[in-house]
Amino acid sequence: MIKDFAENYMEKLFYFCLKKTGDNQAAEDLTQDIAFNVINSLNRGNIPDNFPAWVWRIARNRYSSWADAKHRYKESVVDSYIEDCVIADENGDILGDMVYEEQLSLLRRELAFIKSDYRNIVVAYYFENKSIREISSSTSLSVSAVQQRLHRARIILKEGIDMAREFGKRSYNPENITFVKDGKNGDLGQPWSIVSRLLYKNIFLETYENPQTAEELSLELGIALPYMEDDLEFLVREQLLRKEGNKYQTDFEIISKEDQLAAYETHRKLQKPITDRLCELIDLYMNEDGRKVDISSMRYDDAKWALLGAAFDYIYSPIWQNNPYWVKKTLPKRPDNGAWILTGYESVDLYYPDYGGLHTARTDDLGNEIEFGQYRLKYNQEKLPQFLSFNEAKNLLLICQGDQKECNNFYVDKLIEYGYVKKINDTLKPNTVIFYKKVADKEPSEKIIELRDELVDLFKQTLSPYMDFLDRGLIFEQALNDGWLKYDDKSEITIGSYINI
């Protein structure tokens, strides 16, 4: 949070303070005061839920205190108090040691937290190699005053760097947003060339369903009004904001963290009932019929991985593709020959297990396709090729069809190396699940129909306008936790693979 604050808020706070005080020195003092309160609060362990709102609340409170005290104190009181109370450092060159121990970038960042009077002395002494007397002469300060300010600056810098060591490792960006675009970019790369800027992300979040004037946004985000007005008009021209009267509003949909979390919780709630019925359906189907599936070359425990993934896809895919929340929209024309629709998603941490990605074989130059699939599981995803080539998949198909004589030995050797084929007494055996497309199923039993209908109803409950699809990995994880899926030292490296014939 401190890293985020230093990089993204200091300049904004200064412009906020400058607008409020109308004086550079007072703005620097007030900015330093706000920064001290923010960092001190974080140092005590206060972790705000909404970091930007929290920062600006502190800024406004400190400004109110400054305004109340303004008529009682002159600006010189602060410097006089420090000069009267701080004793010159007699314990060695603390900052000099830190210059060599810390990265210069960290030190320069911390310099932004202190008033220019102190910062200028630090820079002159440590970076410009000026003596105390030279600084005294150039600033019209006494030697004692220079020593006292230098000592005070060292204390502030050391505290700041110590806090940076403690908190700087954390990565926290509550105002982040990711985007999904449908359509064609503009000639200048819009909208991607625009929406990546952090300031614009903050503007989009601030004005989504919350129209604001340029003045309100300037104060809320701490940006000088002239700069803010230019940016807002630019975003209106690029059709990312719309202007109604003197107020600006985000001109695309943003899915909130809360909506995404609610949809995700529904998926987690339905994870087990869906998995239970899928596993029961597969076991029942394989016992009753199973003529469309050949698992003779694999253990049933190994074949289950591909069977579960295929059953999930077979039932869920048509439901997902007909999601009633998805309304096909005409892509509007955009500046510079673009035509796109943008959707924003507030960043949110959602847990997904490392299972379930599906890779398939490629087509050849004539458009011929081999229907091979491999569910990428954490057990084998680093050990198998990311894709089979078309020729590798074609030779696997020939082996599955019993056409060993038509195979190319180069590609067969590759398949044996990967584990998709085994050579037993000069006979090649496929080591994958085979689905036969042209074999007719017998009439399913009432129980199979009942389970299928229950799954259809459960899958429909997962549909949401806020989340694209139910992650297949959740189903693999549940089946593994329930003991229906197994992975042990006897498991084949090619679990999760299949080919359609």
C-alpha cells in the first residue's frame, strides 16, 4: 500500500493541497502532513477496504485541521519549532550508510515525502557533496539550522525506508480493473492504447453509474483541474465516457467485485451436486452401455479423467452457449475505423484449481481436422507437449483405427515418447480414451435421463451476466476430493486425453 501510495497519490495530493491553500509552501507542508498520517496509520496495521476513499478521507480531514489552525499559527512556527527542539545528529552518518545499503530509487521516492526545505538540504549535502557551510551560505540559514534540518530529514527518511521494507513487498491495488473487448481496434490501437492508464481506470470506476463534474473528479482524484478537463474531453471523444450537461459518466459496463463474488459463490455451492451427478451418470452409462467408448487400453481410474471432462463439456456447452444473459449486440463504429464493445471487470481474487484446460490438435492446410483432446492437469501439463501436431494426431488416429501399416515411424516414435502410444510385441496400442461418433447408443435408462435432466437444471443455475462460465477445474477438484478420481504412481501420464473417431 505504501508503494502504491508513493507512486500514485503524492502528486495528486499536492495538486489537491495547492488548490486548497493557494500557496506552494503551504501545499508542500499539508501534503507532507497527509502522507505522514497515511503511512503512520498503515504502519499501525490499519488495512482499509477501499484504499482510495480512505486516503482522500484522511486528506480532507487533515485539510480541515489545517484550515482551523491557520488563523492561530503562522507558517514559520513549524520551522521554528523544529529548529528549537531538534538537536544535531552526533551519532555518525546514518543516511550516508543507507545510501550504500538501499537502492537509490527507494531513497529518491522517500525524498518526496519531506518538505522542500529539508529535501533541498539533503540533496545538496549527499548528492551534490556541498559542505554544511556552503549550504548555510546559499540558503541564508545558520550552520546550526542546516545541521538541525539535516538531522531531522535523516530521521524522517530512515523511518520511511524502514516502513517501505516492511510494507513494500505487498501487492495491493484496490482500484485496478481489467477489460474484455469484442470487435476491431481503432487504427491507433484504441481502446487498449487508452484504457491501460491507471488514471483512466480510476476515472472509469469513479464515474460508473455516478455522473460527476470535472471539478468533483479533480478533487476526488487529486488532479489539477486543467489536466483533468483535457483528459475527460479526450475520453469523451474516444467514446469511453459520455457527457451529459456538465457531468461525465463511464460509457461501458463495469462488473463489480461484489457481483463477480456472488456469481462465484453460486458456482462453489453447485460444485458438489454437479460433480456427484456427473460421476454417477458416467459409472451408470459405462455399466449399462458404453459402446461409444473404448477404454480397453487404460485403467478405468485413468480413463475417468477424460470421461468426466467430456461429460461435463457435452452437457454444459450447449447450455453455456445459449446463456440468456448474453445479448448479441451490434458493434458500434468507433474513432479511427474501430468497431468494438468494451466490458470492465473490477479485479477480484477468485480461487480456481489447476485443472481443466483443454488443448486440441490443429487442422492441416486443407482444413482437415483430427478431433484429439487433452485436458491439462497439474500432474502432466509440464510433461506433455502443449499441442499435438496435425501429423502426430493423424498417426494416433490411424493406430486407434488399427491401421498401423499406414503410420509414419517418425511420428509414431514421437507418440511413444509422449506416452499416447505403447508398443507391445511390435503391436502399437493407443494409450488414450476413444470415443466413437458413429456408433449408436441404445435407449438410455430412466435413471440416466433423470440424472441428465438434473444436470441441465443445475448447469442453468450457474449462468450469470457477471461470469462467463463454470470452471471445469472445480469439477475435477471435487471428484478428486471425493475419491472418484484418483492419481497415484500407477496413473498414466496421458490421463485426460481422448480422440473422437
